[in-house]
Amino acid sequence: MALGTIYLIALCIAAVFILLSIRVLYFIALFLLVTFLICFFLSMVSDGDLTLMLYELIGNKGDNMMGRVVWITGASSGIGEELAYQLARKGAKVVLSARRVNELERVRGNCVRFPEVREENILVLPMDATKYETHGQVAETIVDRYGKIDILINNSGRSQRALVQDCKIEVDKAIMDLNLMGPISLFKVALPYMLENNYGQIINISSATGIMPAPLSSAYCASKHGMHGFFNSVRSELSYRNIAVTMVCPGPVVSNIVENALREDFTRPAAKPYDGTADRSYKVLMSTERCAALTVVAIANKLNEVWVARQPILLFYYMAQYMPGFTKWMTPLIGRGRVKQYNQSQAQ
């Protein structure tokens, strides 16, 4: 066979392979495009990240909470209060901690009104999350009563609405002490009991600001970013000891978080409402019940990190995760408008 004929045959074979490869690449590209469009559509009609939505559909709904000892801080209102109700109804032994004793007793009274909740399974232990020296005694009391601590839910926290140039360092420190050092202290007193039992879950109620910046909340953002840094490291270090860590990142939820937010100093009254993609706009507020229900799904399935928010806020989570450069370009533009609206509203 002539050398030219061999070259011609080889060229034809190569052409066939190239055409087949192009067709395969075409179908791969089409498949990826369709998958992206489906995921985008599902994310736009969801109020949680796609993994969380999948587990809500086919995962455990909290039936494995029966008999678990769950310690909830910040249990006197908001997300902590609603978690107490839902976990108690799932059969968990719930320990309620916060500073306001009367509110804790109210929550306990509401819990025991559910016919499936036994009175001895709800324990009130008042506590200040910033008084670290008292945390060990509270943990000992829980173990004396129930024999173990299975799940710690770090829900205590306080938000911030203050211009960074005017905010006193004492306010910044108070936010860090409560939102970051408080959960770390509580984790450290609960951990020995979890290791002894070879089981434990640490649930941290973080925020959208744990994964993206927000104007007027510099110290609050820092505390939530710090929470992610610390507890993600804990997960990597202790997963082999059967210690799970879940970061829950709620967006705007119906609560008094803004009304209770710290200002530039401790003497300032609560911030007046201001517009914008205002996190207090009822168009984007999620109900406390829905937020707690999704959190229970995350706990029951030991998910690492979950996003809980209504649209269009949830879209910003995806942008921060998958388009960080664009997010860094966009947030100063949003921040400029928010600061202007804040200044105008507070001056009225």
C-alpha cells in the first residue's frame, strides 16, 4: 500500500474521531446547560439552598431527635424559641438558656402544652452567654439531670446597626464577646461530655453576614465570619470523633433582631427603619416557624452548612459563593445606598 494511501486513511480516521468528539462535547455542553437551568429555576423558587431542599424532600425530618438532649441558647425568643417548640415535639429533651428568666418560663410553659411533650423533658437554666465562668456549671447541671449533652445550639447573639467610623470599640467588643466568644466557650464546656459519649452536634446559628459583607454591621459580620472560621476548623479536627458541626445561615427572619441591635454606643435608642433591600421589608422576611423547620432538617441530617432565606436574598448567597469577584464589586455600590438611607432615616 502506498504511503500516501496510508496517510489518507489515517486522516479519515482522525476526522471521524474529531467529529465524534465534537458531538460528544456538544451533548456534554447541552447537558451542563440544562442542568444549570434546572438548578437555577429550583433555586429561584426555593427558600433554602438546593442541598437543604433535597434533604427536606427525601431526608430525615427530625424523627431521630427522640431522646436527644438539646441545649439551646438564646431560647427566650425568635429562632431559639421556635426551635424549642419543634424539637420538643420531636421527642427531644430540651434545655432552655437565656438571660430573661420570665421569658424562658413562658417558652417552657408553651412547650409542655403540646400533648406529646413531657414536662420533665423541658429544663430551664438561665445563663448569660458572656459570663464564660458560669458555663461549666450549667453544663454540669444538664449532665446531672439527663446524663449527657447530645446537641448544642448556639443561638445567642445580637446584631448591629452603626456606622463604622462612629462605633465605639466597646460596642465592637461586646458584639464579639456575645456572638463569637460566647459560642466558643459553650462549645468548650459541652465538648468533653460529647467526646465521652462519642457523639455530638454543634449547631451554630450564623447569618447571611457569615458568608458575605453587610454595611452598618462591621463587628457583627466579623463575629459571624469568625464563627465560620473557628467551627469549620472544629469540624475538620473532630469529625473522626463523631462530632458534627452545622452552620445555619438565615437571611431576614421575623424577629426583633434589628430592634435589639446595638448602635454606635450603648446609649443610642434602636435604629429607625430605613428602606433599601431592607432586611426588615416584609417582602423578604421568612417566618420564624419556617426557619426553625429547615434548621431541624439540617440538624437531623447533619448538614455542614445551610442557607435559609427567601428570594431575592437567597440569590446573593449563590453570588457570594460562586461569583466572589462580582460580589466584591457589587457590595460597595449597595453599601453606598444603604448608608445614605440610614443617615437620612436616623436624622428625621
